Amino acid sequence: MTENAKKTFATRPVEILLVEDNPADVALTGEALQEGKMLNNLHVVNDGVEAMEFLHREGKYQSAPRPDLILLDLNLPRKNGREVLEEIRADPALTVIPVVIMTVSKDEKDVYETYRLHANCYIQKPVRFGEFIDIVKSIENFWFSIVMLPSQK
């Protein structure tokens, strides 16, 4: 773990926003993060409109924390993941938050488009339970133990 990460996350839990409409994937992600090394708060929203309300602290999300990481599905109701990513990257207050795309799609157009919109990485969700857990743990390890993130302001 980098010294910056040790200092930051020793004093507070990691704030993770999961934007996912599949209850099974929400449960698996939560389970994997509970088994992980870092204390975290997992916040879940079920569609793109809710994601933007959370990020802008609107309505019922007025006291929402700023996420340290966003896990974003592409196929969402009301506002899809590409639209959410585009809005995040267009907002100077949000643009530094890492966004990890986690989706079932392996379509090259989806991969290209999300990187064009400046996603930090693109991960195809595995079908097997154990692989899904391993992927989420790897995301946690990489983003909170290896990478140096900007401090929250």
C-alpha cells in the first residue's frame, strides 16, 4: 500500500459507489468487499439518474459522501452507463473520481466508447461466483493499495 493510501484510508473508510441494477451482482460485490482488506462503505444506486443525484448530492442524497471509486454498469434503466460516464467526465468536481466499468458486455464498441469517454478501466463481469469475487477483490486491492488517488476536497 502506498504511504498516501495508508494515511488516507487509516483515518476513514473507502467510499465506493456501485451503480448496478442487478440485485445478484450487488450482493456479490458487497460480499467480496466485506471479505477484502479495507474498511469500506458501499453505496448502491440502481440506475443512472440515481447515480447522478448521488454524485450531485441532490434529493435524498444531500448528505452523500464523495466516492473514492465508482463501479459502473453500462446497461442501466433511465440513464445508461455511457451517459453517466459522460456526465461525470464533463463535471470538473467529479472528473478525478476513478470510474471502473463492470459489465457483461464484451462488445468491442462498448469497450472503445467507454475508453473514449475516459473510463479508467473496463472489466467484463465473470459468470462464475468465485471469479466475480476475485475480480472485485482485485479492484479493491489495485485502487486502494497500489494506486495513489487524490485526496478528497
